[in-house]
Amino acid sequence: MRHRAWGWLLLIPGIMAVLVVVLAPFHSFHQHLDLAGTPDRFAATVVRAGRADARAARWLDNLFVLSWVLVVPRLLRAGCDRWAPERRRLVPRWRVAPKVALFAGAADLVQNVLALSMVGKRQPATGTTLTLTGVTWITWLLFAWSLAALLALVVGPLLAPWVRPVLRGLLGRFDSLAGTHPDLPATTDD
């Protein structure tokens, strides 16, 4: 049971993700910047946020990436090896989840480097802006995969001992309302 206590480390990247969103210069700043698609929209987003605040937001996102890379792949590996039910351990896509989480962090880092390289420019290069948009989509897909793996391999198995009894108690009351199954008619062989 003690080894499950370090599953709480998942709160570190979670808190960092909340800080990245809450401390952004304005609502959906990262989405506007990363998915700008054109140099003009990218520059307009930087102007709206302010250069210093835009840079600070990207550096804070780098701290999130650091916390993600230090915590999530290890938890996924532990979940796959120790906590997850055997039927999940045997599925190959869950075995690669720690590597996918590392790729998600690396893609987010590339995204931040690209954005930081363009923040101070009046007219960023179109190719770099489009590359940032492409990397952003890839990053989101990798994070979505990693979050699904976290739910399946870490969060679900760690919360199951507390959630199952509660659900059985709540849903057990409805079992009596369902009644019984009717008897099946006897079949005759002709």
C-alpha cells in the first residue's frame, strides 16, 4: 500500500498545468499563440500579452514540461508494472505509454522553443509559425494519449479500492429494483 502513496506525485504536473493556465497573460493565451498559423496573428497575440509576459508564460510552461518528464513516465511505468490489472498490462499500447509521455514532453519543449524564438520579432517567419502550429497538434495528441494512459494505468487502479465499495453500495440498491430474470422455457428436441 505504501508504494501507492507516491501516486500522489501526479499532483505536481497537475498543479503546474493549472498554474500555466491561470498565470497566462490572458484566457487561452497558449492556444492563440501556438495555433496562430500566420505571422500577423502570432505577433498580435504577443502584442496583446506583452513581450515580457509572453516569454514568462512560455518559461513557466517549460517548468511544467520538466515536472511532466520527471513524474509522469515513471508513474506510467509503475502503473504498468505494479498497479494496473493484468488485462491492461498485456495490451501493447499501454506498454509504450511511458515513451509516449516522454515524447509529449519533448514536443511541448520544441513548441516552447519555437514560440520563444519568435516572441521578440515584429514579423516572425511564416514557416516557423506553421511549424509551431503543426508541432502543437502533435503535442496535443501525445498529451491526450498520455492522459488516457494515466487514467487507465495510474489513477484508476489507485482509486479503485476506494471507489468500488462506494459504487457497489450505491448501485446495489438498484439491483433489487430490477427484479429477477424470468425462467427460460424448456426446449424440446424434436
